[in-house]
Amino acid sequence: MNNKSQGNSVAVVTGGARGIGLGCAKALSTKGFDIVLIDVLEEDLERSASALSASGVHTESFVADVSLFDRTQEVAKNILTRYESINVLVNNAGTPMPKGLLEISEAEWDRTINVHLKGCFNWARAVVPSMLRNGSGRIVNISSISAYSGGVTRAVSKFAYAAAKAGILGMTRSLAKELGPSIAVNAVCPGAIKTELTAKMLEARATEFTEGISLQRLGTPEDIGEVVAFLASVEPNYINGQAITVDGCQWIT
């Protein structure tokens, strides 16, 4: 396609087929963004993109593994043939890995780091050149309170996950320094969020989790989406290199 869209600003959301990613996409659409969803879950991706389109949001989707550098470059180039620019990148794609040091395999460790942390690198590397050419852009990386706490409880180990999410915070701060003033880079650290992926575990231990949350409820994808949409659209902007915790006062540093 040679004719580029002259429409709204564009937001790319990785892991956008469901859960927090879809919540972010919906919130961004209310701010006027066209939405591009990236995910490996082909059926969920098609369903979510169709639902957004049916609600009047200009939506496109690509099946892609964020851990693959070449595929990321290919998809980003494809997006930029359709649009004037990529204005917002939400690095949300992730994979669960509830295993500790003595249970996790090398392959499982590598996969967790590659999806969460390398995935952020791959997509930042793919979209930042176009943002710099345009003189503006926003990147929001989804980390976790596990980056601070090491995991929700001792009984639920998040060894590789916590390491990857902590790495995302370091990357966020470094990129914020490197890419300013053109591009603002921030992170969001969700607490216990009820999604398709976490619902079964959270429901089984709902009392345990909610007793430790000041607001006395589990979080929702919409809770995260609203904060991401704010960081993506607030003007004038003086927020850069920050990690914003959204957990109902579950974790206090």
C-alpha cells in the first residue's frame, strides 16, 4: 500500500489481543487514536480487532512474536506504509512464568526475558527512528509491582518474571534520558489485575489478595488503560522516566 493514512494519531499496543493490552487499546481509542494490535494469539486478536472496528475505531492487527527482532522490524515497516507515523508505543506483551530458581529451565528463563524485556527493546528499536524524524512520540512500558516486590507472595514465585519487569524499569529510565526531549518514555507497574490469564489464580485466592489492597478490590485492564492513555496523551507533558504504580495501594515503597 503506497497511500499513507492521513487520519488520527496511531498507537501500537503489543499483547493487545486481550487483558491489559486490550484495556489500553480501548482507553487510547477514546483519546482519538487509531489502534494497531500486535499479538501471537491469532483468534483473540481477530476477535478484539473486529470488536474495536465495529465500535467505530480504526483498527488494524498483526500476528507477531515480539521476541523476534526481524519480524518486529517487518511489522513496524508495514505499519509505517499505512500511516504517517507511529505516535505511541505501548510495550505490554508478556508471558506468565510462575517458577522459582530451582524449577525453571534455561529455555523458560530465556523465553520470559525475550518476550518481556527483549520485546520492549525490539519494538522501541523499530519505532523510535520514525518518532525522532517526526520530533515527538510516547512510549509506555508495562512493568509490574513484582519489579519491586519480587512477586505477589512467597507461594507464587515470579523469579524470571520479576527479573524481566525490573529490567523494563531500567530500560525505561535509560531511554527517557536518551530520547528526550522528543520522546517521553514511562512505565506503568500494575498490581493484581484480573484478566483472562490471571482470573483463575486470583479468584481462588481473592480474599488473600484483596485483604492486602487498600481499595479492597482487584484491578481491571481498564484501570491500567486509563493511566496509559493519560501518559500517551497528556499535554503539556512533564512526565518522563517515571514508573507509575497502579495497584490500589497493594505495594508501598
